[in-house]
Amino acid sequence: MGAIQENPYPFTNPGGLQKGVVNPVTVASTTAMPAPSALISTVSGTVAITTIAVPWPGFTGKISYIPTAAFTGATGGTADGTNMPIGLAFTAVIGKVLDLSFDGAKWYPSYVS
């Protein structure tokens, strides 16, 4: 029996969304954040986020944001199939990595402020 090989880059399959682990482009915060193209993204701006698009249908797991400004996450966003709501309000701290876990229904932050 051969060795089990795990994929260390969770965004490469099935979505094929990344070539690296870090998105080289800084993304501005917006109410409806676009689907991440990498595991780690730098986020600028101070606009409150109410939804984040999932990278591909059926995605569950974690993404990481590196804040360059104190944006917030607000509950009350409406799921529309691609854009999924924030499950717990938070305030991102500049320079402190914010992990967001998606359980198939909502995004949950690793800290609230």
C-alpha cells in the first residue's frame, strides 16, 4: 500500500484558484467581499463586510485576512448562494491576522476585536 499524500494547498482543488498561498494583490474591504483567490489575502479599507463569497461551491474551511485598516464584519448579510453572511460581528486589528472559518452557512472570525 502506498503512502497517503495530502494536498498542503487547500485552494488548488477542486477550485484551482491559486498558484501560491498568498494573494499578491491587496483587496479593499467592501460589503460583499469577493471570493478569495488564495488562502491569505491582505485587506485594506474600513468598509463593513456583511458577506464573503465562497471560493467554490461546497467550500468549507478557513481563509486568512491581513488587515491594513480596521474594517469590521457585521451580521445581517443575506446568503445568495455564492455570497455568505458573517456569523459573528468583529473588528479587524491592523497587522493581526484574522482567520475566518466557513461552516457551510456562515463565516466565523478567529477574534472579535
